[in-house]
Amino acid sequence: MARAATKAANGARKTKSEGTNKITKRTKFAKDAVPLEKKISKTLGISISTAKEAIANKNEKRVLRGEWPAEELFFKTFPEDSAYEYLYTILTERGWKFAGEPYKGDDMNALEKVIKKAQPKRCLWLVDEQEAQILSKIPADNIPGGRHKIGCILGAESANYKTNITKRLNDKPYYPKSYYLPAEKDRFEASIAKEEQPLWIYKPKNDYGGSGCLVYNIHDKEFRRKMAKMIQSRRHFILQRYIENPLLLGDYKFHLRVFLVITSMQPLCGYMHTGGQVLFSTHKYRRDEDSLGENFDKHAHLTNWSIHHLSDNFSALLEDKPVVGIGCEWRWRKFISYMKSRFSDFKPEQITSQLVRISRDVMNAIAAHDNVKRNMKKMVHGRHFEVFGLDVMIDDKLKCWLLESNNSPGLNRSPEKVRVPGSKKTRLNPGARGATKDTHFILHDLFTLLNIDNFNKKGSKKNWIKL
């Protein structure tokens, strides 16, 4: 679009530089001539003011790069919600204008009335799936670039339930053997009778942040009692083989948070970011009985950020841990640098190639989920996109294992200051500061990839791999 507008503008300058005779012949028709900016505006579907800007400034090669004109960049979200707070910051940095919260109060049904009222000519909506279901009722339009963008794929939330991801990917070599209970109770019991690895992790159907997860030795009587109680209550959950040989950094577990974005459902199109987040445990890894079952040491076995930033764990969080340091987060480039120094023959491509395969399969699993397919007709072409966070663990043989996929990707700011236990003083968490910088760049890369705005100071499409 930018090249087309520039070409049109350059063409106009060329015409003005033609011979005097041609200019003289044309002057008598000047009253009937359509201004150049109107021609460009009509041809390219952009505003007149943006077309004028392209004509006036021939050096601005990227002024029309995005689908939406600069003066029509409006967005609605909930800036007080931690899930959207940093997105709000990044969008305003890119020149977007906040048009208010999608609705007032706690009743999302108020959106039904909101969408019937006048809205900004163009609007980006950052909301959850229930709200996106209501917004999907906004009629389609024929404006180039569309009037609305919605950061949610309808049906994707249930597609990412641990139970549903397990059903789709359980036969993949990178997915730990898992059972969906109570439906697969008989299969599980037949399997564990000859299972050599006794540690399995219990995961609730759709909790997040490690909530409710426990690691058990399946031969213990306590485990049998727990399972019988859960099955009797008809709760749905996953039992997944625990990766007992994780790659450790300074005796601490970690996982990678990898970002997948689906930009189109018809045709299906998605990208994986080449960076990500590196999240650690804050207790040294151990497998003794005192850390399992009802005595579960979540700070040794789980690497979810939300667990380690709770006040009861501040001492371990602020400890200067061997290799890991203070905090529980690393920048991606620090992780890659460490891997190169520790393994002389390590190449980032060893990890990237595995992550691409995993991301592609997750994208296809989401698109194939029944709830997504049922909602396909509701989603206006080119309107919906969504970012997903994939949790991947690396074992001591450098094999990647997909643990789960999340529709809450965790692209928020990490607290840089932590209160010192028993004091009013705070202490800087350098790991969090670095992680926030990575998130900052990833979000700019995201909006550059989506190609909605004209911002060109930060962000690159080169940091995404098409799946």
C-alpha cells in the first residue's frame, strides 16, 4: 500500500514536470479535475489526510505500511486488568488512542447495547472469549483493512483445556504420555501396572499458573485414595507422566514460554516467535518422598511464575541462587548464551526446530477443535487473531516436551521490586526487569507482524517464523 501511494504521488510530480505546453492545455479543465489526494484515497481505501501526507513527504517510505490510517487507531480494553495492562502501554507507545473500556460495570451483557451504538471508525478490541462472542455480532464491512480487530479466536479457550490438548496430541513424541480421567481410568490402571517410571503429575482440567498440580508416586496408597475420591466426585483431570530428567540450571528446573500467534483461520495461518520467556523454580530440584503428594514442594517441581512471586516465597525468590541468580526469570538471549557456554556443540537451531514442530501441531489442534469449528461462521474474515503461550520443558538430552498450551499467554509486566520479608524495604529483582524487556520487544514484534498501524521505531516481522 505504501509503495502504491508513493508511486501515485511520484507520478503526480512527474506530470507537473512535463513540458509547458501540456500544462497549458490542461489548465482549462482544472475546475473539473479530481484532487490527487482524493484519487489516492479512493484507490487505496485510505483517508484523505493520510494520502496528503504521502504526497507531501516523499521520503516517508513506510507511512502507509499498516492497514489502518494513523488517525483511526483506536482500541478498547481493560487497562486495570493485569492481562491487558502492558498491552495498553505498548499500544499507546505506538500511537494508538484509548477509546475506553469495552463496557462499564461487571455485566458483560452490557456489550450487547454498546455494539449497537456508534463506535470509532476503526477499533481494536482486547477482550476475553465471552466478550468476543458478543463482539462477533458486529456486522462485516467492506472497508479495506476492516473496521474492527478482535484479539480472540472463538472457541480457542476450550481448545486449550489440558483435557482437549491431551486428546489431540497424546500420540506425539514430544507430549508426555497422559490420561484423561475419569474417561480413561481403565486404560490408566492397565498401563501403570507395568510402568517403570512411578512419578506422575496430576493436573486439573483448566486451572492455570500451576494451581492444583501435584506430583505423585503412583504406587503409594495415598495416590490411590486421592484418585478414587476425584473419580467419585466426577471431576475431569489429567494424569501425565512426569519428566523426571529435566535439564537443570544450577540444580533448578525451568521451562520455556513460547509464543504462538494465529493471525487467520481461513486460511489457517500462524507464527512462532523466535524468543520467549525462561522461567525457573526457586527451590532445588529433588524427587524424594518428602517433596511429593501431600508434602508436595511446588517451588521445587513447578516453574510457573505466579507461584514463585507469592509473598510466602519472597526469601527464595530474592536469594542469589547458583547459576540462576536473583529472581526466577531470565532473558531469552541469556539462556541461549548459557547453553552455548555449557554445551560446546549446542546450536539454537536444535531447540528452534523442535519448537516449530510443536507450535505447528498446537495451531492445527486448536483449529481442529469442535468448538472452534462451530464458531467459524461467526468470525468475520480477517478480524480475529490470538496469542497463545506454550509451556515447553527441555530434558537432559535436550529434547523438548510440550507440557501445556495456554490462551492466557502471560505477556504482562514482571514486578521489578519485591518487598523484603519482615521489612518495609524493597529489593530490585533484576530477572524481572530483563523479562519485562523481552515482553516489551515481543509485543512490538506482534503488532508489527499484524500490520495494523504505521509504527516503525520498534518491532520486526523477522522475529517470527511462519508455521
